[in-house]
Amino acid sequence: MFKLCRVVVPIAKSRTLVRSIHTVPVLPQFSKWTKEGVDGLYSPAGFKTSWEDYQKYLTMKLTMLTVGTENETRSPFNIMVSSAKKPYQSCVYHYASQAHNNHLFFEQLIDKSLNKSLPSRLLNERIEKIFGSFEDFKNEILFEAEQLQGQGWVFLVEDFDKSLKILTCNNEGTPYFYARNQSLDLNGPIDTGDYETLTLIKEKLANKDKDYNIPILAINVWDYAYLEDYGINGKADYLEKLWECINWDIINSRLFNPSRV
């Protein structure tokens, strides 16, 4: 998820200062997608905006915010995990979480014309157990993504008991830590259910409960992901086309499989 580069800065004749910078990971299809776009989903300009330009912006910000700190040599994932519980590092957390989420999203994409992948039997069984059918699951997760107001992410996550659930995260929310899921939109009034959820999070924090969620599938609902190619009103069209460009071989590999242990 991260490439570490060391930059040697001369500060005196006999001394040098070694600094680390965060750089954009190289996607396997980067050269092709830069020239041709992601077939069925992104034009070359859309890919450049949503991956190359945005990821470069995130990693540049991370470099500036972490220089000379313990986070300088950590990956975005490790920075995100470390800073998620520290309110005074909320700015660092934002860029680390976004960098990780965006990479998680793009590494699961494939050209539509080349996509022969299918959910594994194990994944299908788990989906059907929770959602009834694969088609019902598709409709539910895309509905959650379309209904999300503003910026955010929708994840299919695997819980500690290996069951699956859909998790909506506002803004830079992460599925790895319940106190930073940001599953509630607190920009407006909250109802009784929201209050109970906040109370439960408070109790978990007091008890120092751990979170074992692992994201299996990431749906990017930030507007930078679709404005270039689909326009202001194009989110629904973007989501439908995105579904046809998901590499299920990658999703299958993220799922816990007892036979691989």
C-alpha cells in the first residue's frame, strides 16, 4: 500500500540528513490505464484525476505532516491505525485513511472487457447467508452508496466471527476502528438510534474493546471518483459501471479462507 523513498539532504560537509517521503503506489495496470483509462469505468482523464492526481496529493500531504515524526517511515495504513485514536492527529489521520482507502479501491479494479472473475463459492455462501442472494447483496450495497449524502465510502467487511456486513463510512471513515467508522452523519440532527449508537461507541472505548473488521470490498463515493467522467448527477451511472469492473479474484483473496491457514 505504500512505497518508501529515502532522500539524502546534505547539511554540512561531514553530515547528511536522511528523510523518507510517501509516494504513490504503482498499480499493475498503471501504464495502460494512463493511456487508455479503465475500460468500462474511467477515461484517461478520469483515471488521472481519481488516482494519480488525488493519490499524489494525499501522499504529498502525508510527507509534509509526518516529516521528522515517528510516522515518517510508516505506511498510510499504519499511520491511520496509530492516529485514529489520537484526536490531536486528526489531520494526519485524514490523509492516511484516504490514501489507504483509495489504494484499496483501485487495486480491486479491472478492465470490463477483461473481467472474467467471479465471487468464489466461499464468498457466495457467506453473502447468501447474510443477504439472501448475491443479487440482493449487490442491490443493497449500491443502494447504500447511492444514498450516502456527501463524501464517503461503503465497505463490505468481514467481522471477527467471519460474518459479512455492509458498513457506510462518512468522509475519511475507516472500517478498522469502530470509533472512526464515522457511520453517523453528525452534520444534522440525530435521532434516538443515533444516540444509542454513540453511547455504545463510548462504552466500547471505556472497555477498550478491539475491532476486528477487515474490508473485503470498497466502494468509493467521494465526488472526485466520478465527477470527471460522470458529472454532478452521474453517481448512479458510475456505481453501476463500477460493479462491472470489480476484480472478484482480488475480493476473494481478501476473504478469510480456512483452507489457506
